[in-house]
Amino acid sequence: DIQMTQSPASLSASLGETISIECRASEDIYSNVAWYQQKSGKSPQVLIYAAKRLQDGVPSRISGSGSGTQYSLKISGMQPEDEGDYFCLQGFKFPLTFGSGTKLEIK
Amino acid sequence: EVHLVESGGGLVQPGRSLKLSCVASRFTFSNYGMNWIRQAPGKGLEWVAYISNGSSYIYYAETLKGRFTISRDNAKNTLYLQMTSLRSEDTALYYCARHFPYYFDYWGQGVMVTVSS
């Protein structure tokens, strides 16, 4: 199985700050990674797919990058609505696997 | 917009069975693969199972193989998850999600399953 190692586990950022979340795959997943935000009590919402493609309706201050085994999600200019839990997903090979999550809070 | 509504959850005793349903609407259900994903209270996401649009391809999380069965009825726009020999560690919020190549693009609101005596 492909392991997705996500870091950090938690993050506290000031409004306007730029933050990054990382996911490292245990093998090459050929950019088949998606990023999700989950707000408290809600279903996950996709932000990024195919490593860097922005889902419709997601603000452009959110971006994804990476290749091979290393991927990252960047939020340029933290906003109140960015609080929540973030997960990466590898969709390259079954069983599909998620990162362990990052809790993002406003400082 | 795509609409997915799960049902069938509840409180069940260990060792018993439960069948979840996910009714899809506002898209052509028979064109898409579907997934079940679960989330234990306060924990992360765990992929459970996938079924292709015509049911030809089915995959499970290794730890659940043999106890859970995914199926679908395209005529009823409905996805199912039959869960047997339930354990306390199966307690979770179960989501259905539409499969878009290499990720899940739409999720339902989830249905809670609690396994307890």
C-alpha cells in the first residue's frame, strides 16, 4: 500500500500569513494527489486535484505543487474561512490512501 | 449540483450487520465509479471501498475485505455498503463519494454507524 506522510499535524497562522502543508508518498504517485479541506461537522471539500489543478470555485490564493513523491498545498494569505482540517489523498493506486491530516487554526 | 444522500446508519450491536445506502441525483449515476470512505470520531479519513460504474471492478481496504461488500443499482441511482460482523472499531461516519479519475469530487453528508452493546 502507498503511505501518505502528511506534515505538520497542526498549524497556527495569522491572518494574511502564507502557509504550506506537505505530503510525502512512499512511492511515485505521478501527480495523482488531491487536497481536501474539512470544516467542523462538514464533509470534505476538494481544493486541488492532479497535484496542482484548482477545483472550480476555490480561491486562487490556494495552490498545489509537487511531483513524484513530494507534494504541497500552499495558502497565500490566510483567511478566516481557511480554518479547518486538511487532508491529502493519493488516487494513483488502490487501496486509495489519505494523509493523517493537518489542523489549521488562526493565531 | 451533484447530490449524494446516505442513509441506513444507527446503533448496532457487535457482530451484527448493517446495510448503508447512498442515493445519487443530479448527475448520470451509471457513468461514474463510487466510493465509501469513513471517519472515526475525531480521526482522519479512511477509504473503504470502490465500485466502477458497471460494477466490473471492485476494490476494498485490505483490513475490511470479507466483512464489507460494496454494490450498486444503477436503475435506482443507489450505492450500497453491506457491513457484517461489525466491531467497535467500525464506529464511524460513513461517506459516499463520487469517483472522478484519481480523486473524489463530490461527497455526501455522511451517515453515522455506532457499534456498541
